[in-house]
Amino acid sequence: MIRLLHTADWHLGAALQGWSREAEHRAALAQLVALAKARDVDAVIVAGDIFDSLNPSAEAQRLLYDTLSDLRAACPRAAIALLAGNHDPAGRLEAPRALFEMAGVRSVGVVARRDGAVDPERHVLPIRDVSGAIGAYLLALPYPRAADLPVAGEDVVGSSVVWGVRALYREAVAAARAQIGGAPLVLTGHLHVAGGLESEGAERRILVGGEHAAPPDIFPADAAYVALGHLHRPQSVGRDTIRYSGALLPMSKAEIAYRHGVTLVEIDAAGKATAEHVPLERSVPHLRLPVAGALALADVEPALAALALDPRTPDAARPFVHLTVRVEGPAAGLKSEIDAICEKYPIRLVSLAVERPRASDAPAALPLRLAERQPVDLFREAFEATHCAAPSEEHLRFFGQLAEED
């Protein structure tokens, strides 16, 4: 029996509206390490987007190295694999390769080739059970960059990018099989697989050429398990053994309801895999106020007071709040009013959405030519469409002054 821990999308160094996530990351990664130790895993796979940017801060890099050190101490015999995602600086994951390998960490930033073919020495890693016997092999492939893909011929039907990704996996699996025979094979991938549910505003559509999703059948049917990264929602795609572990933390308002965590996978001697999603506890609450709909401005402060938060809460532990406010007329000064209210409470306001009444369903008047319209009438209509209220006399006076200057 082989047991592995599949995780991805750490996004170390990420911030929310300037607020650091380091305390959250440290708490989540400490749980990950504790889980790996408690379940005595044989391998840990980090399937890309380890960092949030191509130029990670010193603090983000230090957190990665601290976590790898903790993992190695907790699981002395486990294989550890780091795969570059689209957010990651592939070169920075490749550069310390010799040091990583001294610690038993396989770091793969790019597709390595030897004599023009995918190099199995770089991409195939044995996974040993508690007795030391090899129970499975890992084929570790990073985010497929354009330079990693075979060039499609003119006779290719459909997306040349999807064709290239399929060809890359076909070639890599063949190279692995030539080395390991019919042993259980675990694959990695950092890409969007068709059928996977995206998080609005959080994930980039990453395959080149405008084609952002590859079909799940690019992965061979005899693969024991496919450890995916990129999509932040924990989910299986195509079949139970093709899986996104999901992110460790909510990366946007759209992800507040997700059960963020990691995936534990067991592979038996016959190569059959079973996956278990293990949620991680959030060290910092992420709140949407209200949970649905919008609050009137007068209800914002009572809603914050109802949270009954300890005013002594340290900055790094204060909840992140996404606030939605309903306004009937002009919203000038609304942000200042909201900021003044929020400053009274131990929270971190990270987004403010404004909802307005829907426009009238009355039939639109027949359009007039621009030459038949007066500028002040156009101003009135634009103001009402934006603020759902008529402009005041002062607004009209200022508009008149601007019109005269022209």
C-alpha cells in the first residue's frame, strides 16, 4: 500500500488588498505537515503554483524552505516533489536542484529533454512504502509552457495547443513506461482540465493560443492517479482518480464557501487508488456581509457589531470582510463612510461592492440622432443611469460651467 499527500496552489506571498497572508499560510502548512506525519505518507506532491508571483519575496521563499524542512523532519523517508505552475518562477525552482536533491526533494520547473526526448531520469520518481519497496512511480510534469509542447503539423484537426499537450503526455508516459513497465503510475499536471469548475476572478486561463482547457482523456486510463493543480476548488474531473486538491486558502470572495484542504490518496498493490479530501481549519475567518444580497448603509455598523469580535484581536488574526452595500442614489463619499465605520472594529475590509436598484423595465424611447440632443439632457440620462437618481441643481450648475468652458 502506498499513501501520498496531494496538495497544490499554495500561492505563497499572496496578499489581499495589501494584507499579508503569511500567518494564514504558516497555520495551514503546519496542519499539512502534521497530517503528513500522522498518516505516515510515502510521498508529498505539490502540483504547482507554490508561489503567487514570478518574483516571490524573500519571506515567501523562506516559508517554502521552512515547510520543506518541517516535512522532511516529520516524514524522513517520504518522496517530496515540487512542480512549477503558471505563477511560479520555473528557473528558481530548477536552480537549487542539487540542494533539493540532497534533502530528497525533486523540483521540476521545466520539461527536461535528452536527445530530443522527455528525460525520464528527471521526471520519474520512485515512491517507496514503509518497507522500502517501490510501490508506485511518479511522473512529475510541470505547467506546460509553449516551449515544452511539440509543434503540431498542418494536418492537425482542432486546437493545436490541446494536441500539443496530449502529445507531451503521450510521449512522457511512454518514456516512463519504458523504464518502469506496468508498475502503478501517478501523474501530475498543472493545467485546466475540461469539466473543472473555475473560481471567478481567481484563476487565469493558462494554456497558450486561447485554448485554456484540455480534455481529461489526455491522461491514460491505466494511470493510478493524476494529481492536478491550478483550479482552487477541490474536485475530481472525468473520473475519481483525476483530481484537483484545491488551494489551501480562499484566494478571492468566490472561494469563501470552499472546503479548502488537501487530498490523501492510497494506492493498493493492484494499482487501484482511492482519494480522500481532508479539509484544513482556517486560522483567519473570511466573511461575506451579508451572506446574500446587500446591506443598507444604516445596517452596516449593526452587522459588524453583531460579529462580537474581540477588539484586542491582533492584526494578522482579524477577519477578512467582503462587504456588499445597497444604495439608492449617488454614492459620493460612500467609501469614506464605510472606512470610518470599519475602523471601529477589528476587521480587515478587503472588498466593497455596491448594488443599485435595477433600471426600469419600461420600453425604451426611440433613439434620437446625437445632433437632436442637448448636452445637458445627455448628462441627466448618464447621471441617472449611474446613480439611479436625478442630478441636483449643483450638479447641473457645474456641468453648465464645464460646457461653457468648451
